[in-house]
Amino acid sequence: MSEQPAPADQARQQLEPAAADGLRAYAARTRERADQFAAVLEDVAANGLPSVEDCTPWEELREAHLARLAAQRPAIA
């Protein structure tokens, strides 16, 4: 997105209050996830990588994520 203001002849369309609230909530969730990710990276930078025994194999992470996605989607008959 451009950091420049819109020209004066192009008025910006205002959002409905509910849509603006939803967008703010999405921004807050995204910011929270980014902060968590940054904290993990800072921990790795300060302390090094964790030992293999302390890590979860990616296959387990993948299966858990796929199970969450399947639970969110209604079954198709």
C-alpha cells in the first residue's frame, strides 16, 4: 500500500461500524501473532536453537493443523 495520501478529488469510502470493528479485531489478532513470533525469534537469537528432544516433529504439527482445519469445515456428503 502506498504511504502517500489520496488525491483530494478521490474521497475515501467509510466502512460500516461493524466492518471497521471487525477489521480492528483482525489487526489486533495479527499483531498478537506477530509479537509472539518475534518473541520466539528473539529467544532463539539470545539462547540458540532448542535441543531436538524439546521440539515437536513437523509431521505431528501438520497432522494437528489438518485436524483443526477439518473440524472447522462441515462434512460434505
